[in-house]
Amino acid sequence: MCGCQQQDNASSSATVPAKTSITALIWAPDWPEEMLQIAAEFSKRNPDIRVNVQFMIGNSVEENIKPRIASGNLPDLVSVNPNAYAAELADQGILADVGATSAWNNMLAPLKADWTSRQSRRFGISGGVATTLIYYNKDMFAKAGIKELPANFHEFLMVCEQLKLAAFTPIMWNGGFPNMLGNGPFSFGFANNVVAREPAWKQKIGDGTLDLNTPQVADIFVRILLMAQRGFVQEAFMATDYDEGIRLFKEGKVAMAFHGSWAAGLLLHGNPFEVGVFIPPWNAPGKRVVPVIGSETGFAVGETPNKAAAMRFLEFITGEGFSIIQRKRQNIPQFKQVAGTLVSDQKIVDYTNLVSRYPVTASPYYSVLPSNSIERLHRLMQDVLIRKITPRQAARLLDESVKNEAKMHYK
């Protein structure tokens, strides 16, 4: 999935009125400065178009988009996830088809299915190849006497115990930013407890026949809680947001971070210690791990009067402006060819190549669950962590949410 060469991306030939102002609503928790730089550079080269960049807040892309849709205030360019909600917006004519762009033609073929709706509308461009993994502090592991990386969840708990006995906090938990709990332990729990057992899981989520009220799904929440119960996470973990979690790892206050490939540039560099990576061993002993890999949150264009200008901006983000993002993030590009010098950390390249060859893989949770169930899951994980509900109750409530969404929207 990761072959990359240099290319001059073709510009959109669409014309726009003079002095057009477009709105871009962007999900960029770890690269806001780069997005502003891209917008400024685009406007410098395209003086007829001004870009008003607005940043999403909260825990999900969807909770930012829904109020805009409801109020008829659709942005001209917007961050979206490759899921049923965004696909439905495309089929309703709210998001434009980007299939004629050079960005779509250049996107890696395995990602295109994620961005194609039921009615074959191509509704977005991926922001990268997304995978979640565990970053670890090699110095702490060595001082704790850990000589081998864990190969299953039982061994992972033993490693955490060994780190704790050596007076290290084993892992960072984003209790205040449940998006990362979803991307990390929930996605890997779903991969190894559900996807590994049910090959037709994606279809069954869509038609509402996948049973999530099971001990296996409850176990996903059990493991999220277990890390806190055993004292393997930092103090005040329920207040830890996205930026604070990264800072804790970089300052050597936790030994591991369960994070995404999109944060490789931040987590792997500028540290006073060497960082390694490994596949989160959320598998049972004797079972092969099911890794998580798919499309990262990407970009879509709204069906607005400024669509032509927004298409030009999309082409710039994914073309000449792409290197600005990539220098900061150093994740895996979503394109067959890229303009400028490619900057990707070799550890992430090797990791992504490795997990992409696994016979069974799962998708990130934001492309698996219906949009309302994503928001429901965030609350359920937090409620389990504060012991307001049990893992078994969380599984039942998630099952009800997913089935209700299928009944309401996707049948």
C-alpha cells in the first residue's frame, strides 16, 4: 500500500467567481498550524479564493458536522470519516462526488472502497493510511528488565506489572478524550473479539444482525477498565486530553502510548529516549492478533455554490500542500505518488507494511460504527471507567445503539 514517487498533481480546471470566500471545517488535533499554513499558501497562489479555516472541537468529526447540516450551514470543504454517515450524506446530495479529481485518481486503490457510497458516489479523499499501535519507551523497558515484547494480552499485562514494579507508569489512557480510547483499545478489542470470529461483521452491522450483546464485546470494556483497576495508567487519567496524553509520553512520565500512525512525527521524534513500536497484543494466548488498519479521517467537498473553489482547495491540500502536513505527521501517505520530498518515519512504514499483510485485519472504529453509536460509545467507555455502568451493561447498550441505527437509517 505504500509505494510512493514524485508527481506533479494536475490542478482542477473548474472556474470560480472572482474573490470567492470558502469555509473549511477541519479535524486537525495535532496539526492546526500546518492547516493554516496550507490555507495561506493556497490563497497566495490563488488570489481569487480566500479560505476561512475553522477547526472542529470535541470528540468526533460527526458531532461537528451534524449541527451544520441541521442548520443548513454546510462548509465548502469539511473533514469526514469513511463511514456510513458520510456515505449517506453523499447519496443525499449533501457531499459532492470527488471522483474526477486528481486526488481520487492518485489515492491508493485499497482505500477507495472506504470512500465509495452505496450509490457509487466517491465522497472523500483519505487523510492517510491509518493504523493504531503501541509506542514504547525503550529506556524504561530496559530498566524494568523487559527483554521481549508481549505477544498476547496475558503477556501484555505481565509487562505492565513489571513496569509498575519498576516504579514506571505503564501506559497513558485518554479518559478525557475518548476518541483515542476508541481508536486504541476499543478498535483492537473489536478486531480480536468480534472481527476474528465473524467474517461478515461489516455487512451485519449495516443490516442490524450483528449481536454485540455478548461476553466477547463486554470483554472489550473489561480490558479498558482493567488497566485503570490495576493502576497501570497515569493519575487523573479521566482528565487527560489529546495533547496532554502526547506530552506525558514525550516527557517520559508513561512507558507506553496506545496511539495512531497519524501522530508518528510527534511521538517518535524530539524525545530524550529511543522509541519503539509494536502491534497491540489484544489477542488471547494461542490466537493470532488481528491488527487495525484502514483510512484515516479525510476531506470532502460540500454541494455548495462554492464547490468549484473548494475542489481547487482539495486538490492543493492533497497535492502541493501535502508535504506541509507530511513534514509534521510523518504517517503513511494515502497516495500512489506524492509531490515534493516524502517524509515518513521508517518505523511506521515497516509497521504498516507488516500489518497490511496479515490475513485478517479490522477497520478503525470510526469507520465501523454508525455515527450516533460513535458518540454513544464515547460515553459508554467513560461511564465504564468511572464505574457508573458495568462492561456487560456497556455491551448491551452499544448493541441497542447499533441495531437502532441500522433500523433507522441503513435498511
